[in-house]
Amino acid sequence: MAISTTIKSIQDTMRQDVGVDGDAQRIGQLVWMLFLKIYDDREAEWEFLYDDYRSPLPERMRWRNWAADPEGMTGEELKQFIDSELFPTLQNLQSEGDDLRGVMIRNVFEDAYNYMKSGHLIRQVINKLQEGIDFNRSDQRHELGDIYEQILKDLQSAGNAGEFYTPRAVTEFMVNRVDPQLNETVMDPACGTGGFLTSTIEHKRQNYVKTPDDERVLQRSVHGVEKKPLPHLLATTNMILHGIEVPDNIRHDNTLARPLTDWGPRDRVDVIVANPPFGGTEEDGIEVNFPQAFRTRETADLFMTLFIHLLKKGGRAAVVLPDGFLFGEGMKTRLKEKLLNECNLHTIVRLPNGVFNPYTGIKTNLLFFTKGQPTETVWFYEHPYPEGYKNYSKTKPMRFEEFGPEIEWWGSERDGFASRVETEQAWKVSIEEIRERDYNLDIKNPWQDEEEIHDPDELLAKYEQQQTEIQEIRDQIRTILDDALSSRSQEDKA
């Protein structure tokens, strides 16, 4: 039975339970169970490989000892065990010396809940997981990406906007182009379920890991932060599946909640690969963590400011951003000026519509930049649909092989991309022209006729961007008026 079929059957069983209300709770319930099942599968592998392996879990709390027997605990006994023993134990695990696995598991479970009320239905779900999933089989590990995609689609329908599954073809291409070396630290400050980080792990293993010492270097070189509990749990699980034995570098936190000035030289990284949530806004007060000129409540813009700050000199980034960033004004103009002054924004790959369907129809771009030298020329590459395609779909997804022409054309940053040539898909724009355009980077392909926009998603995105800019201007006027009135009040008192 395919994993996706098993997951669907489990969700159908959960729908019969009166304690589980809606898709979001169903997914939350499924994911903590999935984590414990996967962790137990991995522990079986570690016990085989390492004679001295000791589990961070008390024996009674290990999946194999309370869940694996299909005729084991059920009904009220099972429900009581989960609520009164399992969760309290996992939520209070401690590290033992340098072994941080206990803390990692505790962090995973700090916001997890057992929503199900029926111990008999819980037993049915556990048995289906036990029978249908064995993550020591490599073919099933690869299927987990499909599960993540389905989970995120379900979350989207449950009203949890902003969680966009980045297609594997896109994450692989971006990592391939920034080419993180073995010793380089790689970070995704908005890592979601960890897609960019797993692509990084695979890239390093395939190209640079030759010895056990190399593997140990890899294990500590990948870092992620995710503020939402469910994606964080999924990211941690994903790291374990990809051979990161103690994924304590995947932190449950809001990267933007830390003042920009608190990120010092020791926090700088070599590579950033990310798809920051776009279209979302941060809660009041987050923007004051950033300099006045770059304050906004728009999540993606705050992350871009952070990315520039976090990169070491010579550090490289690949970032997914919507068209609104390219043509946006106000604070976006200042941010783009900062980006072009402090970094070499050498390439923008313009993706076609539909790459992020069904989450959003907004057109997106891949920005590649290196910190330390100002931009002189920006190269644009318009990624076309494959022949015969008018859009992407579940049966016709984007494939890594489509990026072959870009990879062949790319050249090397070491010689300033001297081998690049303009084609029907590629064109370059000088920094002088960009300044004349007031840093508007929404530059159309000069080799193609201008198309009038009829896409409602694109029109809506432009409208929403204009509304955001209007609100920013209102906020600035309000601040100026407040300061003026405050000063006048002080003068009157004097």
C-alpha cells in the first residue's frame, strides 16, 4: 500500500473521533505519531550500526514498547497512558551531558497535543501507521515529500495561509547553483518543513562527503528556524529521515523576533537558501527589531533585510520572492537599494505562473546574490514552460531537468559570469538603468512582446502591494504628526 493511501485511511479514521475538530487538528495528531514511529525506525538502524547506542527515551515510552503490538494497549488504558504518561514524560526530557537528543524531542513535543478521545480509534490509527510505513526503506523515505505536500495542502484548506510547499525541483536548483561546500554553514531562517535543508544535505553528501569525518562536519553545518509548531515538528522529522541524528539545529522560534543588532559576527552564515512567507504580516511590535528605514509588517521584506545582515562577506543566497518585491515602492525601494549596494545581485530567474499552485497563482522569482561587492549588472533569465505545457499540475509537476538550460548558461561568478550571453530567455540590465528606474526590478524580457496582464492573481497582488505602500505612508505621516504634537505639548508646558 502506498504511504499516501495509508495517510488517507488514517485521516478517515480520525474523522470518526469527536475530539478531533478539522484538518489542522487531524494533521497535528498525525504528525506527532508519525514522528515517534519514524524515530523508532531510525533507532532500530542506529542500534544495528552502533554497539553502544542508548535511546534518550525511557524504555516504556519507546514506540516499540507501547504502540508496535497490534493487540497491545487500547481503549481507555491507551488513552490514559498517552495523556498521563507519554506526553508529560516527552515534554520534560532533559539532555544527558553532550547528548542533546532528549532536548530535541522535548522541543518537538512542547506544542504537540493528543486531540483524540477514543482509545480504540487511536489503536486503529497506530496499527495503520505500524503496518503501512517503514522508513528504513529508502523508497518510502522519498515518499515523505509527497506526504508533506499533501499535509500542507490540507493546512491551506484549513485556513493556515502562508505555508507554501516549495517544489523539490526549485529547492534542488537553488541549492545546486549556490553550491554549498562541506564546511560552509547553511541556514534557512524560515525553514517550514525543511525542504531547502534536505536538498542541501543531499547536495553535500553527493558532492563532498567522502569520509566519516566529512559526515560529522555535515551534521553540524545545516541550520533552520521555524516559528510554527507543526512545520517545526515536520522539519525535525525530515532531518532525522535524512540522516541528521540529532537535529537540534532546527530551532522552534521566530527569527524576526530577535532585534537585528543582536545578530553578531558569530551568527553570520556562508549560505542562505529560503522561501520566506510572502503575503503575510507580522504581529505588532516585530518591526521595531529593525532599523527605522526598513520597518514594515510585511514578513518577506523583514526576512530580506535579515538575510542581507546574516550573510558573511562573500556569503551567497538564493531566495524565492514574489513579483511584488521587484516592483514595490516605499520601503521596498530602500531595501532594494540596500541589497544592490551591499550585495552582487547577479541573477534573477523569473518563474512562470503556476509553480506554487494550488497555494498561490502569484508569479515568483529566484534571486541569487553574494554579499560584499555592489551590483554592477543584473542578469535576468525567464524560465519557460516545457514544450506542450500551459501550466503545472499534480500530474505535470515542475522537474529539475527543466533547469538544464539555465545551468548550462550560468557560468562562474569567479570570472564575473564572463561566459554568459543574451538569448531569447536571458538579458542583462546595468545598475545605472536600475537606478534610473528607481530600483524597479520588474523588468520584462526585451525579446518578447509586452503582454497585457489579465491574470486576476497578479492584478490582486499588485493591488494589495499598493494598499500596503499606502498604509506605510499613513503610518509614517502618523509618526511625524505624533512627534510634532508631542514636541508642541512639551513647548506649551515649558
